[in-house]
Amino acid sequence: MSASTLSQRNRLEPLAKLVTWLFWVAVVATAVTVILALLGQGPLFGAHIGGPSPALKGICLGAPQALLPHTVTGLGHSGLSAGVRATWNTANVCAAHPAFRQALASAITLLPIAVLRLGALYLALRLARTAASEGVYTAQTARLLLVLGWWLLAGGLVATLAEAFARLNLLSQLVTGTVDWAQWPVAWSVSWPVAWIGAGLIIFARIMRIGAQMRADLEGTV
């Protein structure tokens, strides 16, 4: 093993340990959050589904206006100028004492993004450990980086799509009216930063693979 490879291992081992701690902290936090949701309580740190925690306890869902066509959308305020009208963009639909099926539906809305997050941390953990043990410019490291990139790009889109349908399912249990499932794009919010990061990692992984092949060829000729 070359001196440069040993230097890389010494520098990357603390990073691998840090990613390991982050992964297990995320696992515990996700488990606690899902358990709280099953018990009919909001997630950790007062963050409720779809937005900040309102004053009510229990589970809450931030529903776009298009999903609640029968709600009052006008907003009167004495500070508005003459002829100016304000409208509500979203409504917080909350259940202070949710039934078990409502709590279960609330927990399901948390799972897609949680699985995406934990999967990304696990792949980052494997990537850091592989880079620390075998070096950065290797075919295995490039392959793991490529998998992580596709996980963020494709998995992020699938996770947000699954979350949108889960939110509609929860909304259908919180209102008495019929929820129009054809309006699912309204509940779909793509995380473009995650998608762009995934695309960037895919490009960088292919560059690393070429570099690893060139390095192997050079070492074979020496």
C-alpha cells in the first residue's frame, strides 16, 4: 500500500466515524418520530406535517387550497388597502385526538422521506468506509458514489411522489368531503436541491471511475 493511500485512510477514518454516528442518530430520531405519530402526536421538535406546528396538539396536515375547495378562502384584514383582497394559500387540518387509523396514516406520510434520508446516510456511510479502507480513486468508491447519486435523484422523486399520495390519504381521513385524487400534483413538492445534488454525484462518479481506470492502468505499467 502506497504512502498516499495510507494518508488518505488516516484522513477519511474520522469522517467515516462521523457519518456512522449521524446514521444511527437519524435511525433513532426516525423511530421516535414514527412512534409519536402512531400515538397521535406530532413529530419531534414541534414540526407537523406540511408546516410549522400550530397551537393544537395532535396530528396536523398542511392542505393546499386546491384540495379544500369548500373552505373559506377570503381573508379580511383591516390593514389591507381599498380594493385589495387576500387569500389563504394553505389550511392546517388538525386532529387533536386522532383515531388509530388517522395516526397510522400520519405515520405513513413520514416514511417516504425518512427512508430516503436513512438510505442516503447508509450509502454515505458505506462510501466513507470504502474510501477510508481502499482509497478514494477506486472503482468500488466510484460505484458507491454512483449508487448514492441515483438514490438521491430517482429515489428523491419516488419518495416525494409517495409522500404526496400518503398526504392525500391522510387528508381523506381528516375531512368528511370527498378528496379529489386527481389533484395529487398539488400535494407533490419536488426537492430540486436533492435532485441536483444527485445528478452532480452521478456525473462526478463517472469522472472518478475514469480516473480509477487510468490509475489502475498506470500502476499496471510501472
